[in-house]
Amino acid sequence: MRDLLMIPGPVDVDADVLAALAAPVPGHLDADFIATFGRALKRLREISLAPGAQPFVVSGSGTLAMELAVANLTEPGDRALVVNTGYFSDRMAFILERHGAKVTHVRAPLGGAPDAAQVEAELRKGPFKLMTVTHVDTSTAVLAPVESLVKAARRHGVLAVVDGVCATAGEPFHQDAWGADVYLTASQKAVGVPPGLALLTVSPRALEAWRQRKVPVASVYPDWAEWLPVMEAYEAGKPAYFATPPTSLIRALDVSLGQILAEGLEARFERHRRMARAFRAAWSAMGLRMLPTSEAVAANTLSALYYPDGMDASLVGRVKAQGVAIAGGLHPELKTRYFRVGHMNRVTAADVLATVGAIERALQAGGHRATASGTGVAAAQAVLSD
Ligand SMILES: *Cc1c(COP(=O)(O)O)cnc(C)c1O
């Protein structure tokens, strides 16, 4: 029996995306593959709503995407402002420091996000070279007010790097209109492809900052100097080589990006909002408290929920026994006190009801009698039928 995969990445992917992976391995010099790679790059630009940006598709996970941004834009001694909403913001700071940046954090209490006024007050203490924001921090399910934060960075002439690993193609993001310099993501979350690809769209301003570097990028693999000619060549219909591209995954990426654009970005964002609303109605009806401190900062791509009184991490196993895979906590301060449910990519009304139902049964099997059976399902159903 196959479980329903409802963790915050990797996510369940479409059958056509899987079929692309099952086809014979394309050579990186095949005419067909060259066309596919070129189209995938153009589509990535569309997904980020960044017609003016340079796309990069590199073999690696989301953490490499973070390093692909930081390694190229940081020189030793540069100051960086990290808008910190959880574990992945800490990781960004860790990478920045490794590349020689002096990091300042701007934080909110756990479960919240700093607002533009707070960030602007820090930006005034600059000059900073760059600011990073985690669009959705997967450890807290906090959605940052990314548009206002990016615009604040712009007003101060600071490069804005946005980690969209748990958001891209699930949460609204208008890279060019908002003026973000790097939007980075990975294949295995809302982009709907198995793990293995680091994806970036980089503004002309960020490329120029990279060109003006005084010291070379500290390691070879993430250096845009190696990848830029490859991306430009494939987009122009010609092959180029630095390191072997993951040809099968790139074909799967092209299929998924095509599906995302066919659904329409606005329709896709709205579907994620709607499914998240149904989940939130269920959590509230079941008396489950969310980790984000308000609806305004609650992500639409996943939920993070405290275990109810008397319950612990064994709930995750009990939900699995009911046929749905969810995830435990991740934030070091409260890892053992909460769990996470992913709701991105192909998430449908059926998935919402199946997941809420499984959690209800698991709570009951665990001896939790606070909510009557069906309360959460009914609340979700009310939103979904609306
Ligand atoms: C998952 C995630 C990452 C890390 O991606 P990996 O593919 O696990 O390296 C980084 N940032 C955010 C916001 C994430 O959700």
C-alpha cells in the first residue's frame, strides 16, 4: 500500500513528470535535449515572473541553490542582513559567514516574521551588500512579507536574495515587479520534480555586482563564471559543457514547469491558498494550534502544528499507520513539540480530506478525546464546498 506523501518536500509528483524520468537517458548533446533544456530555462524565468532575469539550473539540492547565490554575491568583509524566520534563515547565515560575510540578523519572536519597518530600521544602519529573506521557512511554516521586505532593500540599494525553496510556484512572487535580485529554489517542493536540481533566477543588477567582484568566487562548482556560458548556450540552442547536466531530471523539470504554466500561476497560487484555508479551518476546529502566530504569516505551502496536550512525536507514526506521511518538527528550539504537514504542488481537495481524516483517526487512536470524530473533516469540507 502506498502512503499519501504530505511532507514539506520531497512532494508527490505528476505521472507525466515520472514518465519523463523513465525514458531512455538523454545525452547532453542531443538536439532534443538541447531544445528541452533551453525551454526549461525560459519557463523558469516565467515561473519567477522575471522576464529580465538570468536562469540557472544546476545539479544539487536547495542548499546548493543558496550557496550559488551567496558564493557569487559575497566577498570577505561584506555586510549581510538576514531576515530570520527560522532554521533555513540560520542556514543562510551559516553559508554567508563561511563566504566571509559579516551577518546581522533581524528577528521576530518564534512563529512571527519581522515587518518592513523593523527591517528598514536595520537597513538604515548599513551599508549592507545584500539582504536575505526566507520566503517560507519550512521549519516554522512562517510566510515572510516578502514584497515589502524586498522593496525596502531596493530603497536602500541592497541586493535582495529570496530563498523560495518552500514557496516557488506555490506562493505569489513577482521577482521583476518587486525588484528581487535572486529568487532561488529546488526541484522537490512546489516545483513538483524529484529532488536533485538547484534553480535560480538572477537579476541583471546581481550579475553586475558579481562581475565587479575583486576576489574570485571561493570554490569552483558554484561559480557563475562556469555556469553562465552553459545556460546562455542552451538557451540559444547550442550545447556547452562545464559539468554533466542531470539530463533526465531537466527533462522532468521541463514537463513540470510546462504543467505549472498550463495551470496558470495565479490559478495555482489561488489553489494553494484555498487548500491551506481548508487545512487551517480543520486545525482550528480540531483545537490544533499553529506555530505561526497569525494568519498573515501562515504559509500556504505547509502547516506547522503543536502536538495537543498529552501527545508527542509518536503522532507522526500513528498518522503514517493511517496511510498519510507527515513530518516531525525541525526548529531546534521546539523540534519535539510540533509536526508539519506539506500541502504543495498537486495538492487537491481529496488530499486535504484524506490527510485531516488520518490525523483525526490517529489522534483518537492515541487516546486524544478532545475532538469528536469528523470535526476537522467537516470544517475542511465547508471551505472546500464553498
Ligand atoms: C528545503 C529547504 C531548503 C533546503 O533544501 P535542500 O534541498 O534540502 O538542500 C532551503 N530553504 C528552504 C526554505 C527549504 O524549505
